[in-house]
Amino acid sequence: MRRFIADACLILLLVAIGSYVSDDHEKDREELHDKIAEFESSVAQNKPVKPQVDKSSLNEIDENLASSMAKRTSQFIVDLVDTSTVIVSDIFHGLAE
């Protein structure tokens, strides 16, 4: 009996979370359709369209340690492949002459 009540509570919790998430998507979808309709009406009336820039995207993004390490590792591998390709091609070019 306890297990049944615990399962019922967990299922109720999942349903509540699911409905909360779906409500957010509906609001986002409505906002998107409103913006599209506003844009289409401004284009139809030949009004200049002002670009909507999110101010948070103008902030400079700092790289964290993992991304900078991945970037350095990637550049090292590219340089290693480039150098080894040049060495092997020079060897074959020397043998061909």
C-alpha cells in the first residue's frame, strides 16, 4: 500500500512538472507568433525594421579553463598534422628526384 501511494505521488509530481513545462512552451510559442505577425505587418507597410538586439549577447564571453584547454589541444593537433604532412611530403619529394 505504501509503495502504491509513493508511486501515485511520484506520477502526480511528474504530471505537474510536465504541465508546467508545456505551459512555458505555449507562452514562448505565442510570443514568437506575435513577433512574427508584428514583423510581417511592418514589412507590409514598408516601415524600416529595427533590429532587436539582446543586450546580454553584447557582453564579451570569457573562456573557461576547459574550453581554452580544448582550443590549445586542437591547435596543437592541427600543427602536428601539418608539420608531419610537410615532413612526409618532403621525404617523398626527395626520393622522387
